[in-house]
Amino acid sequence: MNKKVTNDKSENKPHMKQMKVFLSHPEHAVVTMAANMKGLNVGDYMKQVVIAQAKKDAREMNKIIDSI
């Protein structure tokens, strides 16, 4: 009984989903500048900002639900 050994590390990686955002040139420039000011690449900056805003929106929605 031999165990199957693979070099594929994907079993250990969390499953990820991709989101695409279409930005105008000026919007992209602003996001890029903000990311650079924070010392992040654009993808990491966008991830950080989207998650922070989603958490804020979720808190607001919970307040509305609780007030009913």
C-alpha cells in the first residue's frame, strides 16, 4: 500500500475567489498613489480597503436590523 505523493501544494492553500474592478485612468491613478503611500502593492491595498468597507457596511446593516 503506497501513499500517493505529489508536489502539488494546492491542498494546503485556502480557496480564493477573484474580484475584478474596472477603473477609469484617473481612478486607477488615485488608487495606485494611495497604495504607494501605504507601502502596499495595488492588489493588497484594494483587498484591504474592500474588506474594511464591507465590515463597516455589515455593522451598519446589523444596526438597522437590530432597530426593527
